[in-house]
Amino acid sequence: MKPIQHLASFLAISFLCFPAYAQEEDEVADIDEWQTLKVEAAQDPFAKTNQFSINFANYAVEEWCYPLPNGRVISPFGGARHHGGTDIKTKPNDSIRAAFPGEVILSGPHFGYGNCIVMRHANGLETLYSHNSKNLVKVGQWIQAGEPIALTGRTGRATTEHLHFETRVKGKAFDSSQIYDHPNHTIKKEVIVFTKQPNGTLKISISQK
């Protein structure tokens, strides 16, 4: 083979191979990042201290999502009936979105919740989505913020098609309006501090720093 032909062949092979190699490196990087986040999500946020914080002020658009876009709150957290979540309504079989990137740790029927999904997030939170007509994800999946995970329904103890949405820390539910501005479907750009009390209850405050 002549030198020029040899060089041309080498360049052709390089052109074909290097993009694939770069893509493979990107895929490995994505897997490494996913594994890191998964390990963080599995950790107890109170393992080494009785307090941790989440700086929602630094969250980029792709790092969070309102769980039911265009939804309106029909029943808030707490109240006389000690409601453990926030009920949000749009229409039957509307797409429910993951609030934050995280791993699905439960997906299926769960007592009065009906079809239910629980996700664990690397920021220390857990989120719950229930009464779904259909779950779209399985246990063990890592889901990005904003991805569809279920469709609104009225399975379990529900009188109308809606999303029952909960925010939790170590299984303890707290008012999601501490994080979300529900009327405007936005996240509150604040540093939220979670403190575990001696009696096991959760105190939530806004950092003044």
C-alpha cells in the first residue's frame, strides 16, 4: 500500500473509531454519576449529625419539577383530618412527574394509597405519589426530574382522580409547601434546614445565612 493510501485508511478508521470511543466515555461518566447519586440517596441524612440542609436556591431548572404541571391543590397538608400529603388535581390519566432525580424504591399497590410510587433522592428527601391509575416505573430505576412516572387516578381510598403527593425525610412526612410554591408551581429558592429532634420529630426551618 502506498504511504498516501495508508494515511487515508488510518484517518478513515480514526474518524469512525474516535467518536464511538468518546461516546463510550460519556456513557461511563453517566453511569459513574448515577452510581454516586444512588449511593448518596441510600445514605441516612442523619447518620453523622442531627441536622442537614438543602440549598434549593442553587437548583437548576433540570434538577427539579412540579409533580403535576398545571395542577391545583384541592387538599393541603395537615388540617383537622391530619392529611399526610398534598392533593393536586388536573384531569384523569394526566402525567405525574418526578420531583427530583432519584431511585424508585416502591412501585405498586400500597394499602389506602392504591397504586403508589416512592422515590429516594440524593438530597436526603423521599417523595411519594399515589392513587395512580397506572405506574410507569419499576423498583430500582433511576429517574431524572421531570420524567413521567405515573398517571393520575383514584385507586385506593380516593373519591376523585388526583395526585396525593408527599415529601418525606426518613419516612416522616412534612408539608410540601415548605419546598414548593404550589399556586405558582415553582420551587422556593431557599436553604431549608432539617433538624431531628430528641423525640424523633422533624423540625424544618429556613436558613438565615
